[in-house]
Amino acid sequence: VQGEGADLAIVSFANGHYLSQQALPALTEAGIKTRLIDMRWLSPLPADALIAATAGCKNVLIVDETRHSGGVAEALMALFAERSPARLARLTAADSFIATGPAYAVTMPSCEDIIVSAKALVSK
């Protein structure tokens, strides 16, 4: 867990965490007090630890570099919907064939996508 912000918790792993760290200065500049949670473990989900890490946050944004359908974000959305009062949103890679070479970035979340999604969630 990085930070103690209560406006927004961004739950991510791997490249999503790296990109969330890049987005953090822009979110801070926008006045959004943010907490970053790097899952580091996907299966089984560390459910109790995730609930504890996001406790007190008004909003939870899940950043998942896997596909929208059948990705880790689906399990995280279910976990937080069942056990957290926070408003939820997820940002995932697009459903697509597995892209290779420079085309991989077309389907992936970006730093800018994280900033836009976080601001939209917090402003609801």
C-alpha cells in the first residue's frame, strides 16, 4: 500500500501498478487523495487484505491489464461489491485477440486512461 488517501484507492498489479504510479502526480495535482494498492498476488485473491487495504476509501478503481471479459477485474469487482461500501469502477484491456509487437498498446490501459477514469469515478 502506497499512500493514505481516502478519496480513491487504485487496486492493480504488474504493469497496471506501474502505470498507476505514473498517474499519481496528476491525480494529486487534481486534489484527489489517492492510495495505491499493488496486489502482487492474484490466485487466490487476498480478499481480506484487499478489503483492509481499501478500508475508508470512498472510491475504488481497479486497473487490470488483462482482458475485460474473464479478467482478474471481474473477481475484484465482485469482491468489492459484496464487501465494501465504496463506489467502484474498472479499467481493463480491451477484449481482443492477443496483440503482439507495437500493437499490444492499442488494447492496454494507459497512464492517461487511469487519470481520466479516476477523475470520472471520484467526481460522481
